[in-house]
Amino acid sequence: MQNKALNVNLKNNFYINSKQVKKNSVFFAIEGTKQLGSKYIHEAIKKGARQIVAEKKFKGNNFINVKDVRGYLAEHCARKYSNKPKNILAVTGTNGKSSVCNFYYQILLNLNIPVATIGTLGCFYKRNFKKLSLTTPDTITIHKTLEFLKKKKINNIILEASSHGLHQKRLNNINFNGAAFTNFTQDHLDYHRNLKNYLNAKLYLFNSLLKKNSYAILDTDIPQYQKILSICKKKKIKVYSFGKKGNTIKLISKKVKDGKQIIKINLKNKIYIFSTFLIGDFQIKNLFFSVIFSGLSTNKWDEIIHKLKFIKSTKGRMEVIGYKKNSPVIIDYAHTPDALKNALVSVKKHFNLPITLIFGCGGERDKKKRIQMGKIANTLAKKILLTNDNPRSEDPRKIVRQIRQGCKQAKIIYDRKKAIEKGIKELKANSVLLIAGKGHEDIQVFKNKTIPFSDHKISKLLLQRYV
């Protein structure tokens, strides 16, 4: 029979992976979409788990039967790892999360203020780096990481809140001071099934995790603005915003000159002008989120604006990695229709040159976006090379054929390295090469193997060869 009165021993180590279980630990049997934790209970016991937390009923005095293992785990992680930074911030949205976090990190570093960021690129702190496996790490990892950062005397933390992480309650029981919602477009429908579920997963951050007197940073120009605003008003969450109806930053003018964007803004009723090498309107929006986060964290508004000229593009996000004579080679993580469109439009506007595009689509992900991305590429790129992204268990040829329905003139080169080599070798003067889809990633995933692969390293090597 179940021992409902039994409490988890906070002194014991917590695990959600039975393979990692050690003697005298607690195993939380999470019923995932692909793996059912209850199937691994016996393995966890054999490995020495002293307590088992599960939704399914099992016999034994060491079992704790709960309705929601994920929620129970978050609650107990918050108690176990209770020493956390004072200022924890979250960024959600389809695109831009990594850039917003990274820009905030760069700004505070330039102000000599201890800061850390947790997300797709890993955990960065005090110019150090710690690799993580997910955009939003599992519940145990994220609570442990927050306590680790506090011990490093870092009190300003910004993290990426993915829809998967929010839906799976990985960020529950974290005291967030503020959050931002960047944008919302089609993605992850393989998991969420429809856009309504996907949006609701994002809104969980505002509906359930932000508390009274915390704050939200919003772009008033996105369609979801009014819906999020109403949530914030109901919950008495303060709103800071930019856009046409923005109350914090108003864009006065923007122009491109000598490869830089010259930006003029009204920030809290004061006029500022600054320049940046960041490419694209969407990167300026990402920067605005970071500026507001930074100002609210430090109250050093003037100093923040003066530091913006030092901001560099985030790794794999509209990043110019080199030139073949006067023609730039750019790497971007764009892997959704909206992100690809924004990347192509931004490159065209910034350089006013014809674009050669190299991209593919990942396997085991939203298949509906493939033809859409093909059509976008066909409209905005002069030349297209279709190649592998991360095929995973899917047939790479089938993925590319689906994309090609939207861009029938595209050339197909399945080997990504050969595609990049062709793109750089044939890159003409006064043109641009955009390599999209994988950005910062340093592996490529196939059905039976994972190989080291970096668009960065390969492109830089080939640029040296064909310069």
C-alpha cells in the first residue's frame, strides 16, 4: 500500500533518469511523452533508490503516490535548493529568446555587474560557460544551477522559458521578478498539436508563474499584446513596453549607414541616439527587451545606452562570420517560417544585395512548416541550396522533397558540408550567403549516429580556402 504520509527526504539526491540513480536517493517517475518513468521504477530500486515518487500506484512503504509528479518535483526542488539569486528573469516567445538573454548578459558584463544566463546556448556566468542539454533544463538541473549561481555571488539571472519547459512545469516554484514575451509564430506543433495549445504553454509564464508586483516587458505591435496585457492587469503585473503604443521605449528613427544601424529612441522621455552592428529590425526589438530588463535590474539607464555600441550578435544569430572579398557570409538559427522570413528580409534591407540561401528542416518536427519555408525562400532568395539539417529518424530525402514543393528551382545537396562549400566557392562579389537553421549547434543528428558538425567551423575553414 502507498504511504501517503511519507515525505521526500531533502537530504537525498533527486533523479528523474533511472540510469543516474545512486544509493539512498529519490527517483521521480515522470510520465513523459516518449518515456514513461513508471517503467523504470524497478531499475531505480535496484540501483539503490530509497524513495519513489510516482502517479501510478505501487506496493511498498517507500512509494509516495501523487497526482502530479512534475509539480511535486518542482515544489521539492525549490525547498531543497532554496538559496537562489534575488533577480531571476524569464524570456518566452517563438524567436529571439537567446538573443534577448545574451544581450542582457553582455550589457551587465559591460557594466561590471555579476550576471548569468541559462538557455539554448548553455549557462554563461562571469565569462565562464557550463554546457546544458535543453533550452529550459529539467527541473532538478535548473534549481541546482540557480543555487550554484547564487553561491558564485551572482544575483542577476536571465533564462529562456521554452514552451516545452513551461508546459512540463520545469520552471514552477521559481520566484521570477520579471518576464518578456518576444513574439509568437508557428513552431513545435509536433508537440503542442495546435497553435492554441502552443500559445497557452507560453502564457503559463504570465498566468501562473509571475506573481503580483512582478513585471512584464511586451512588444505592443504583436497580435498577442492585448491578451497578455489583460492577464497582467488582472494579476497586477506591471507592464513595460515598446512599439507604437509603448510606454517605455519609442522608436523615433532607424537607418543603415556604413554597415551599422543608427537608432534614435525616446527612452523614459529622454532622447538617445546609438549605433549597432546588429542586423535586422527584429534584432533591434530583441535589444529593446534587453535594455528594459537591464534598466530595471540596475537603474543605470544612461550607462546602458552608452554600452550598446559594444553589443555583438549572439552566436549563430544573424552572425557575420566572415567575408569573401566584399560579400558577407552569415549564420542564423532561423528554423521556423517567420524566423527565416525575418532573416532574409533583414539581410536584404541591411546589405541590399542578392542572397544565396542554404537551409534544410529538422526531422521529427512540425512537417507543415517545410513547404512554407520553401515558398519563403523562393520569394526572397536569388539562389537556394537545400540540404540536411538534423534529419533524426526521418528520411533526409523526404524532408528535402517536402521543402522543395515550395521552391522547385532549388538545388539539392544532401551533404551539408558540400552545400556550404558550394555556396562559398560560388559566392560572387556584391552578394550575400545566408546559412540558416543550425546556428550555434555543433552536432548533426541522423537516425543511427550523431556527428560533430559546426556551420561556424566549416564556413570559416572554407572562407580561408576560397578567399
